[in-house]
Amino acid sequence: MYFDTDYINPNTNLPIALLKSDNFISKYQGYLYEIGDDGFIDDNNHIVTEALGEYFSEGYKEYIMNPKRLQRKDIDLYEFIKELK
């Protein structure tokens, strides 16, 4: 995984932080939203879970539309969603 802060949001023309991973099923899954004044990194230099607002929603959408692809790309998320049923 790595950060790309050079991505420009086409709707606002502003740069946004984007976490990239080969496990993500879409670029939206890696959007990082600032949480309060602390941004998206905690005191231990870890990503604040709440900052990954699209990670679960994009994964869930893929679980419904194409579960085999999600299973291939991110088995942990696939298994987590599967257990919610």
C-alpha cells in the first residue's frame, strides 16, 4: 500500500489523499477523509479506520455484484462481509 496525494478530485479540482493497494477493487475504496483536526493519521502513525469511509461500502457493493472478484482481491474483507449474513 502507498499514498498518492497527487490525485485531483474532478468535482472540486482539489487534491485528495488516496491510499492505493492491489487489493482494492476500485480507486474509491482508498479515499482518505480527514477526521477532525487530526487528519487521517493517528498519534502512532497509523491510518484512522474512520478515514477509510469508502473501503467497506465499495467492498460490500462488489460482494453483491461480483463476489468472486472481491474474494480474489481482498479475502479478508470478503470473509468479513460473508460472516455478517
